[in-house]
Amino acid sequence: MSNAKNTVLSATGELFGRKDPSAVDRWVAADYRQHSSLAADGPEALRGLVAGLPEGFRYEGARVIADGDLVALHGTYHGFGPEPLVAFDIFRVDADGRLAEHWDALTPAVGDTASGRSQTDGPAQVTAPEATEANRALVAEFARRVLVGADYSVLTDYISTESYHQHNPEAADGLAGFGAAAATWAEQGRSLRYQTVHRIIAEGEFVLVQSEGEFGVPVAYYDLFRVADGKIVEHWDVIAPVPAELPHANGLF
């Protein structure tokens, strides 16, 4: 396990598992930079957030991918609000092994999905570390040409026509399922528009793309893809509206 991955799992386990505010002293950098809409900047705001977590709060992790000094977590927060929240969290770990920066996006968990898959189930373990760079390149090109470029004529160059497991709650499996959902969204005034790719985090068969765009309103897109044999075969996502105001001046990205 990478040092950064180990750091993030240890730190978040103490902060959000044990709900221990003193873990901030052990794991969080003095210049901790916050991009979440849920907390102000700096370690003291994080300490306050942890200290105020309700009795029934718990985090259920689904998968973790590490890429250099960036570590992405995919899981579900229970007890943050009235309903469970599916989330992506990205942490940057500094040279001293401390959490230095954090981004996230959360969306309500949906019980009844179009594909019958949950927003977090499916393969979780990295089994093809040697494929990291090839998979990063494939997904980066897909993001540039299809997501941002909106050239759907090349979709099958990147997404498998045989097996495409979908975890977006409103889309069924397969390319046809995605196409039908996209058409419905467009009719509702929620066309998928990707404007800027901010980060790509890759480990083995998993590649997470953090983007900015519009989905009826300005949104943050977090799209996690699983690649097998040179094609995208699975997709998880969180689409979160960009709030009008943030509790810090760092932006959402």
C-alpha cells in the first residue's frame, strides 16, 4: 500500500471512524486547504466538523485509489443528514505525510436505481497496477473527446459494447442505457455539459475524473471508470451542484 494511501486511511479512520478531533493534531497540516462546501479552511474548522459529528454518524468505504500524493475515497456517509450520502473525497498528502488539501462531492443515496446496481457496489480492489498509465491515457482521451468535446460518434472507441456496468442511479446498463438516460436528461433541460477537467487520478483499472460543467445548473462531476482490456467497462459517479457560496475562498476545484 502506498504511503499516501496508508496516511489517508489512517487519518480518516481516526477522524471519521473514531470521531476523534485530536487526530487533527496528528494527521492534518497547519496550512490545510479546504475545497469542500461543508467546512471552512484550515485544521481548526476540520476539528470543529469532527467534534460536531452526530451520534449515529459512520462512513462506509467502498474503494480507495492512490496516485502519487493524491488519494481518492469512494463511499457512503451515514448520519450526516436525514439520508445517506454517496461521496467522493480527494486528499492531497504533503511531504511530511499530513493531509494538506481536500476536495469532495456528495449526493443522496438512491435505493431504486435504473440498473439495479447501487451507487457504490461492484469491484473494489486494484488488480492491474501495471495498466495504470495506459488506462489513464485512455480515460484522459475519452474525457477530452467525448465528455468535453461531446463527440459521441467515437463512444465505442472507449466504452465496451459488450459490457458496461452502470452505477449512475438514473441510467441502465450498457451504451443503450446511457443513451436513453442522456436523452431523457436533455428533455428535462439537464444536458450533460463538461467544460473543464480538473484532475485525473488513476490506479490500476480505476480512473477518477474530476470535472466542472453544467447539468441544468453548474455542477461538479466526479466520474470513476473501470477499464478492462483497453475499454471502459464500468462507471460510478457523483454529480453535485456548485453552491452559490463557499465557507472559504479556495473554490470547489
